[in-house]
Amino acid sequence: MVEIRWHGRGGQGVVTAAKVLAAAALAQNKHIQAFPEYGPERRGAPVQAFTRIDDDPIKLFSHVTSPHIVVVLDRTLVGKIPFTKGLVGDGTVIVNCRHSAQHLRDEIGLSHGKVFAVDATTIANETMGRPITNTPMLGALIKATAILSIDAIEEELRTLFGPKLSPKALQANIDALRRAHEEVHGE
């Protein structure tokens, strides 16, 4: 089983990203869970969401406390919340930031696992015209971990959002997904 913990701020699409990944995995005949942690969250407040993906039925019904992957959609959370808490030894951290992966590793003090960085905010602004980083972070996650194919995520975006978004907005999201997939860097 792969367990993923998502961190961001209310309004950035943290919950949507967790659900899109899970839906894409379900379309690949995987067993999935995707759920948020709700409290007094409001736009701009720190939020978490969780995704589990497995080949077998999932019989665990708690928060993800020992994630294999941590995805941070908002750079301002670095140093403010303990997002690496519980990360498994060979786990992966993916953060929306302009710095190098090594700089990020030093900043968060992570001595194990893999660290990836992508400037998802710039990508979102340039492709979609607004700083909603969930779609670019999905692209970065797929490149960093290969848990699913980029085509599977794109197909799920088309399925879920094709009826809701204009063709131009849908294509902008797909462009953001693919650009982050290409631009993420890590070590």
C-alpha cells in the first residue's frame, strides 16, 4: 500500500488533488481511499488530505501517520508545520518551491528519503492564470514516484473536469500537469 499525505492551505485544491489521484488509481483497478482532515479550516488555513492506493482491499480507516509520500502545495508551510513527521525511511517529499531539492532538504532537515521541488505556483500562474497549485503538484508527484502514469492523471482530469470546465480551462490544467511533470527536480 502507498500512503500519501497532502498539505496545503484551504482553497488551493488539496482535497481535490487527493481525490483526483485516487480516482485515477481506481480507473487502473487499484483499491483506494481519499479523504480530508476537516476542522475549523477556512480559505488560507492549513489543511491536510490523505490518499491510499493498493492492489488489495484497504482495511485501514485512520489518518495517514506514516506516509510514503508527502506533498506540500504551499511553500509557506515549510518551517511552520511538521509535514515530514512520520515519513517512512525511504519516503518521498515533494514541495512547491523555487529552490533546489538539496536546498530544500537542508532547510527541512531531512536526512533520509527523496526530496523533490517544483515551482508549481509559477507554473499555475503561467498556464492557468491563477495560483492554484494542485494540478501541477499532481504532475510533479507522478514524475517523482511513478505510482501512476501521467496519461492516467490526464484522463482523470478530462473525465472529472471536462463537463465542468471550459475547453480552454481544462487544457490549461493539463498543460500545468504536464509542465510540472517535466520541470520537477529532485535527489
